[in-house]
Amino acid sequence: MRLSAIYRSLFILLVLTVFSACISDDDPSAGPSLGVGDTLPAFQVTMNDGTTVRTTDLLGGVSVVVLFSVDCGDCRRELPEVQRLWDLGLGIPIVLIARENTEEHIQAYWQQAQLTMNYSPQADRTVYSLFAASRIPRIYISDAQGVIHYSHTDEAMPTAEQLADEIRTLLKKNQS
């Protein structure tokens, strides 16, 4: 095999790897990623239905925050699970916050995937950077004080049933 053919093959492999991976670029100016034991950051987002959600709205009960991008393959695989969780109607806030996705971009995917959840389109990383420096999707389940008890990243995303079990466990702890 000629050397140029080897370089061409390596280049193609590199391109395929980059474009098939989820969005996980590091932003050195962002802080560290939140995890179990951390408190939800102060944020405010406008949802696609026009309502506003603030961190203070999530305090007093169990809540779920999902960070996603419709350009991310892992997110596209996890969002139907989040939809199934949403459809369970557990009576807790589930806040979906986009990273660098406009309303039009998200809406096109939502229609194609038949998703009905409310979401907050974000054209930049301002809100996202309060939670993490890199990697999506991210799912945070927090208690009444805003303390994160469960944190999921793209490495081992949970099913709707696993998320529901975590939520029920936390609801029981909050009742005690």
C-alpha cells in the first residue's frame, strides 16, 4: 500500500471519528462540571411555551434538568427516554435546556422525533456553562434544596425507568 493511500485512509478515519462523536469540546473558560453533592446554579430560561423557569422555581421539590443539543447523536438517543419520563407525569419539573440550538432547529427535530416536551432554546453556551465545561447530554436530578443527587452524562445514559426510580427514591427521602 502506498504511503499516500495510508494517509488518506487515516484522514478519512479521523474525519469519521470527529463527525460521529457527540459534542464534547472543552471550553477552558467554563468552570468545572457539576456532579452529585453540588447545588444547582442560579439560572433563568424562557421555555418554548413562553414560561420562565428559574432555579428558585425548582426549589421545594425534586426536579430534573436536562442539557442537550439536537446536533448530538447521544442526545438524540436519550431524548426519547426523557420523553417517556415526561409522559409518566410524575408531577415534578423537567427542564430541558438546549446548548447552541435555536427554536427553529429544535422544533424541526422535535417534529421529526414526535417529542412534546417543553424546552428552552439557547443560541449560545451561557446557561450550559453554569452546569458544565463539556459533554452532553447531561441529566441532573436535584432535591428540594437544589442539591444534585443523580448526575448522568453521555457515558452511560439511563432509561426512563431508571430515571423514574431515582426520582421516586429522592421523593421518598424528601418525605422523611
